[in-house]
Amino acid sequence: MLVSPFLSVILALGTGILLIIVLSTRYKMHPFFSLSLSCLVTGWIGGLDTTSILTAMKEGFGKIMSSLGYIIAVGTALGMVLQSNGATTVMAATILKWVGRRRSVLAVSLTGFMVGLPIFCDSGFIVLSGLNASMIRKTATPAIVMSAALATGLYAVHCFIPPHPGITSAAGTLTADFGWVILYGLIVAVPAMLAGYGWSVWKGRQFPDMNSNSSAVTEETLQGLPPKWLSFIPVLVPISLIAVKAILTNIPDIHTSLPGAVLIIGDPSVALSAGLLLALLVPKKWTKNELGKLMNQGIDKAGGILVIIGAGAAFGAIIGALKIQDHLAGIEILNTMGLLFPFLVTAILKTAQGSSTVAIVTAASIVLPFLSGLGLDSDNGRILAVLAMGAGSMAVSHVNDSYFWVIANFADLELKPMLRVFTVASLLMAVAGFLAVYVLSLFLL
């Protein structure tokens, strides 16, 4: 043999990751195909025969679909219904009223945080861009300040809290408890959001001449939308159900006496379905076939996400088949990195290819075999590893990230302030989020 087994698997993994990055960034290939091709190339270089590669890919794809398929589909539909019936606009206006106009930038950041719970960050920014423009004009705040604050609020929950696809996929791959990922994700997302907000205010003030041409959402346009309490319920109920189950099932004396119904309604799939049903009850004059078309769009969007997650899981199955952890077990520096390892792997992938979802899906497959050596092969260890990857998936958002361009285009911002404010904010958010995860680990590990 020309190369040792150790060098063979390292070469296979390095080539596979490089191929994902090149195909996704230079040739704009859909992540499903770049990940699938990388599975084949990684397996062949690593010495697997074609039959073994295909078997591993199918098993990895099918396993992750069985655990995440329903969650992603329902979660996507929930977000689209809340966007269509105006509930997200009502939540935004309510938060602005609670916080006050004087703290309008913080209010916008909190709005992004709340509205971003059920909606993907790019969709959330588009939905709230009119309200963002209105606040810029009313408060004479630089557009980059207000826009970056909104964007970072959305970004924090997108990277840390299920049912957003990347963090959900990582939790599924590492078999981390979804309820605790949500609970702890909410905790670590707050300092990440505040870091993004703080930098947006401080650095953004240096670009006072920036402005937005987006149409405003005025008080008049809010008339006729759902009541406040009805708008918040479809978001708060599923989060509460999942959280309550997570807490109760970790109290031994209570867990054994819990009725089956409590365990069922706290299941993420059931809880999100309840949220979707509640969202459909929010008053709206649906036109003929409108609801059906909306659901179809939601499923179409979820399908695109699921095939990426499935291909990422297939890539993970190939890595598992190569038993790379056995070859790297003797490298002491890896075993001493702890949470820093999943964070750095995800951050490198995110910065290189742009997509937070692809970065964390790929990183989860790489990290999984190393959990034991990293001291993270426990219930809490897996949760913390998932959150560390969530923090890594924030760094760094720049010109190869589609979310970067959504912000720039819908807020009518130039490249220079975007790079100096939002891009740096994404790095600071990642660091703040990781530090929060590390502090949690002092109590949980």
C-alpha cells in the first residue's frame, strides 16, 4: 500500500470537505449533490467498495429522515402560516410597543429574536423589512444600525434553536434531547443576540448617511390583523410543551409517574403540530385555494431543506464507515479540545462555504465519532456539543452567505458597512455564544 490507513482516511476526509466547499461556492452546485458526490469520493479514497458506500449513504439518509422529517416539514409550514396571517407583524409591533421608541434598536433586535423562533432568518428579515424601514425613518437611526440589529436577532435563534434545520439536524445526528437543546439554546442565544446588537449600535453609528428605500409598515396597516394574544400563542405553546416534557422527564421521581399523554404532547412533532393548528385558528380571510397553495409552498421549502440534511447524514455515515475516530484516537490534542473542536469545525465550514445549515449538518457528521474522546459522550455532553456547533455556524457571515445578501438588498445597504458591521457582528455572536455554552458546561459536565 502506497499510503498508510491513517493517511488514507485523513486524505479522504480532507478531500471530501474540500469538494463540498468548492462545488458549493465556485460552481454553485446544490448542497444535496455536492454532499452526495463527496460521499462517493470520500468513500473511494478511504478504501470502501461501491456497495458499502451506497449502503452507508442510504442508511444515513433514511435514519435522519425518520427522526427529523416531520419536525422540519411542520416547522416550516408553521412559519409560513404565521407570516401569511400577519401574526409575525403583530408580534413585532407588540414588542416595539413594550420596549418603547427610545430603545427602538433594542426593540427591533428583540423583535427579530421572537419572530425568528418559527421563521427562518432570511424569511423573517424579508417579512420585517417594511417595519424596519419605518423605524429607521421615525427614529432617524442609521439604516445599518437598525438592519443589523434586526438581522442579528433573527440569526441568534436560527443558529441555536430547533426547529431551524441546522441545529435540528445536529441534535438528530448526535441524538441530543430536543427539549433541552431548545431550553439551553434559548439561554445561549441571548448573549449572542446582545453581542450582535451591541456591535451593530457601536460600529453602525459610523455610517450615519446610510438609508433604506423599503416601504414602511405604518400603524394603519396593522389594523385588521390578529389580536396580540392569538399571535403569540402558536409560538409559545409548542415551545412550552417541549420544554415542560424535557424538564419533567429529567426528574426521576416525577418521570416514572407521568401519564403517557404528557410525554406525547411534549414530543417535538406533536407540539409543533399543535402550534400549526393554533396558527390556522388565527383569524384571516383566506382566499380560495390560498391555504392549500401556502401549505404546498411550505412542503416544497421543507423538501429542499430535508434533502440537504439527508445528504449530510449520508456523508456522516461514510465517515462512520471509515472509522476515522479509531485512526485519530491517539492524537492527544484532539482529546483536550473539548467543546472547542465542534465549534471550530463548524466555524471553518461556515466561513468557507457560506451556509450555516450545510456547515452544521456536515460538522455534526464529523464530530459524532469523536464525542467519547472529547469527553462529550453523555446526555449533557451531546447537548453542549450541538450548541457549540450552533455557535460555530454563525461565524463568519460574509459575501458567500445568502443571508448576507438578503439583508443588504432588502435594507438597501452597501457592501462596506455590511462587512464592517454585520460580518463582524456574526463573528462576535459566535464567540459570545460559545462562551455561553462553555459556562453552561461548567455546571452540566
